Amino acid sequence: MSDLIVKDNALMNASYNLALVEQRLILLAIIEARETGKGINANDPLTVHASSYINQFNVERHTAYQALKDACKDLFARQFSYQEKRERGRINITSRWVSQIGYMDDTATVEIIFAPAVVPLITRLEEQFTQYDIEQISGLSSAYAVRMYELLICWRSTGKTPIIELDKFRKRIGVLDTEYTRTDNLKMRVIELALKQINEHTDITASYEQHKKGRVITGFSFKFKHKKQNSDKTPKNSDSSPRIVKHSQIPTNIVKQPENAKMSDLEHRASRVTGEIMRNRLSDRFKQGDESAIDMMKRIQSEIITDAIADQWESKLEEFGVVF
């Protein structure tokens, strides 16, 4: 997978309203942090080059320059909300996306520093997370389509969402209270437009269903399935030269089986079982109580003390489509 983006689901499900250019700028900043090895913190700026924006999203040079300048002006004022658990309950938190941002004309670059509250939400992988390839959203021209795609793949393992109440859906997709107040306009100009782009340009095909109480629409649910991959498909490029794919770095102790030659065969099997649970986003199915994903992995690995138990876990995961 190329240019892998990892976001905490708390951030993915946050209620916020970003313009398309702002969404793209944040994604490119995350990729910059991964590929350069700088990581993401609340002190050091990340640099996004206009050329990266031009090449990734296939836009004209002058258009990219102006779009990035405008995004810098607007992104600082943007906010998002999310919940965190406290000893006495859950707290609703509102934060800016960035604490500092600026555009340099001479180099056509954006310097961006994420706000302190955003940093752990992007980098923390212990809890439930979502992964996707930026190539999947490169062809989406609607901010609603990008947001819809991110929302849908939070349920990648099941291929369907629960019913999302109308008000909550509007907030999650970034529709202002004053926009598309009639539900028929919301369906036509937001949902159906977004799904049309998703179905044409991404790796999934999605549909939706409306839910009513009496004659009033109260919410929506979505179903989607992955398209069959075509190995003969030629990557889209401006020239015929082979495309060099850079892989972003994801902490191997979370999503990949540790490569340790000193581990026993049984330890390797236990590690692969927990690795496949995380890779296929099945952690919620095996957590116990308030157990974190890391604690769940440690518990399962400690339980696999015989080959027979390893066989049972592998058989259980095969029921979810995991291949060993």
C-alpha cells in the first residue's frame, strides 16, 4: 500500500467541517511526517511542497499555489470535536487542527504544526484505527466525498454502517446547519454526489438506505464492498515512466508480526494471530471490557501456550476471512 494514512477513529469520526484543499493539506502533512521519519509532534513544523499537491491531485500549478495560500488562511481557524474517557465519564473536547501554519512564496511550500490535541489522535495506534491509501481519495473533488469515504471505511471489516441519525450524520459529513436543510437536497447534493464519486474513483462500491419514523427521515445507513483488483491496470501518471511507490512507516509492534529470529515457532504463531487481528481491524471483537488493543494483544499472546490453542485462534480468524 502506498502513502498509507493512519488516523485514530476518534479523529475520523469527529464532527468537523474542512474544505477539500484543507483535507488534502492535512493528509499530505501526515505523509510527509511518515516518509521523512520526522514523526508528528506539537513543536516541529512539517513542510508540504506545492509540487506534491500538484502531482498527487492532478491540478494546475497556478491553481495549487492559490489553493494552498487560501487553505493556510482558513485552516488555522478550523476546529473539530471528539470525546475522551475520564474517571468520572466522557468529556467533549474542542480543539484547533493546527497551532501554526504559513505559506512561503519563494519555495511554494506550506509549513504546518499540528495542535497538541491532534498529535496523539493521529499517532496513537493502541486503540481502534483506520488505514487507507491516499490514492483512493485523489480522484475525489468533493469534500463530502472524502469525508464519506473516511467514514465508511471505519466499518471496513463489516462492509456496512449502523444507522446514523440525521443530525449526527450532517455533523460528521461536515454539512453546516444552514446548508441543505431539505432532506431531498441533502440526499441529492451531498450523499448521492459523494457516493457517485466514491464508486467511480475509489476501491469500494457503496450504497445507502434511508430510515424513517412515520414519514420523516431520521437517519441513513450505508453498505459497501471492495472492488476486484485489476492487476493489469496502468497507474495514472503524467508520463510513461515507472511509478516509484514510497511506503509510509507504521510501527511494527502494532500492526506487523515482529521479525525476531530468536522467537519460537509458537511465539511466531501467537504474534501473527494478534497481528492479523489488528491488520483486519477485528480488535473490537476480541477486547474484554475496557481493555485496550495493546492489552488485548498481550493477553491473547499469553493465552497461546500450545499449538492446539494456536490452531483454535487461527480457525477462529479464518471465519472472518483471514488466511494463514
